[in-house]
Amino acid sequence: MGTFGKWRRAFGAIKDSTTVGLAKVSSDFKNLDIAIVKATNHEECLPKDLHVKRIIVGTLFAVPRADVGYCIHAFSRRLTKTKNWIVAVKTLMVLHRILREGDPSFREELLVHRRRRKFIQIAEFRDESSQLALDCSSWIQMYAAFLEERVECFRVLGFDIETEWLTTLPGGGKAYSRTQLMTVDELLSHLPIMQQLLHRLITCQPEGAAFHNTLIQHSLALVIRESLKIYSLTILSFNQFFNLNKDDAVIALNIYKKAGKQAGQLADFYNMGKHLRVSMNIQFPSLSQPPPSFLATMEEYVNGASSNGSVSYIKLVRLTIFILIYTCIQQLENECFPFLFLFETEGASSYCGRAITTRDQRS
């Protein structure tokens, strides 16, 4: 580290210490202010879990909405004022963790804030203090765009893909994908939103010196962990394909074709992620593409060629959809069992049961 880098880090530490000191004597929300500054300080290390959890506790449903609103304002101010890539990426990481682990009321309050102004206003963020800082600046812009898209997806869908993707019917014990309970119109309008979120996620690929930076790698790991549920929710919806009328099926087929392309892009994204030093803590699924005949059958259905065709063959294609989804999730052991309840297709549950039994025998 050069002299300028050492001076800049020392100056950042002084700023953090001064901000904490001022918060102790003059802030009406001093506990939140102190936790935010300490979690997003100028040290090139991960945000300390102690401070992150204090922020999460400070934004729970039981907390006054004024406190939550102030927390969002404090994060927004931190992002817009900083010129330091370390502070920026740590702030985004803490926000990401609150979105994943915090109370749903935080996301709702965030939507209220976004009505007045865009929350993450760092599209032009640029730290030119070093080549590493420049490379990290590009990553920060991509990461921020993904988080903004994530919040927008929550606004449109009405639920969070990562934390609320499963639901239960009143009086029922089975878990269902949220998309299984959507109407056709909702599906056709919401699926492009999910695909846009997946597009933003796949573009989150650090380059240059940023790829080898530990802090950037840990933030990328947070993004990778969300990818499979977004992709799976998109594919899950195609269980209803053969119940659509022709006009809706045409729209759905185009969405599915895009999903097929994104599967290839996501596989490349996972291959990139496997080169991370932190990849040992991530289980990368194997994405399998359906055979060409699968897409051809869907196109025949749209064109009316299969309107009087074999019902059993359509059931086979439905089962193929299920197998595709199960293949996506079989390496995520904690998440594969809820999928047992997602399909009513004949033979699907027995297939999943055999697959799980076989996998358990192998392990």
C-alpha cells in the first residue's frame, strides 16, 4: 500500500470515529447511527455481524416506523456522500442482508421512501484512488442496480422472492410456490419482472482486480445465493402452460424461450462463481436444459397441432418440467423438500421421492 493509500485509510478511520462521537452526543437515533457507521466503516473487512444484527433488530415490525424510516434515510445518506469504495460496498452488503434477513416491514417502508426519490443513487459512483478502486466502482454500480431491481420486484409481485417464495393455503399444511397461486394474467405480467431481476443478477460479475478482492467476493456470494430461487420460480410457472389459451400460450412460450437462454447464462455465472475463494461455502446447482423435443412440443401446442393429441404425452412433458426444476435444486438439500408439494402432475411426486432416496443412498 502506498503512502496515499495509508493516509486515506487513516483519514477514513478518523472520520468514522468522529461520526460515532457526534452520534453519541447529538443524535436522536444514536444506537442506529453508531451501528450503521461501525458496520460500514472504512476498514477493508466484512461488516461485523454484531453491528448488522443491531441494525436488523432496530428495523423490526415492533419498532416505531419513524426509526425504520430514519434507518433508510441514514443508509441513503451514507451512500450518496461517500467517495470511498469500501464504505459503498459495505453499505450495500448490509442493506442486502437486511432485505434477506430483516422484517418485511423494512421492505414496505423502503417502498414508501422510493416514492419520493430513488433509494440507491450511485449510478455515477466512481472511486479513482487506485485501479482496484476503479474496478470495484464498476462492481458497486452493478450491485446497486440489482438491489434496486430487487426492491422493484417486491413492489410489483407483493412478496419477496428470496424470503416469501413459499406460502400455505388457509387451513392447509402444504407449501406452495407463490406463482402456483397466481392467475394467468398475473403470471404473464409478473414473469418478465422476475426475468429482468435475473438479468440484473447475472450481470453482477466483478472484473479486473475487483474479482480477486475478498470483500467483493463476499458480496457476490450474497447475490449468487439468491439466483436459484429466482430462476426456479420462473420455471415453476410453466406447469400451467398446457392450461393456457392460444394467445396466452404464445406469450408464455416467448417467456420460456428467454428462460432457456437465461439458464445457459446462469450456468456460466455459476462457473465464474466457482473460482471465488469463498465458493467453498456455496453449493452450486447443476442446471439442465430440456431436450429440443420439449420446446417443439410446446410450439406444436401453441400452433394447435397437439390440441387433439395424446394426453399422456402432455403429462410426460409436464413431468419433464418437474424433473428440470428438481435437477436445479437437488444440490440445495435444505430447499428441495418443499418442492414435493408444488406439483399435482401424475407421477411427479413419486419421481421426486425416488430421486431423494437415491441421493440419500449415495451420500
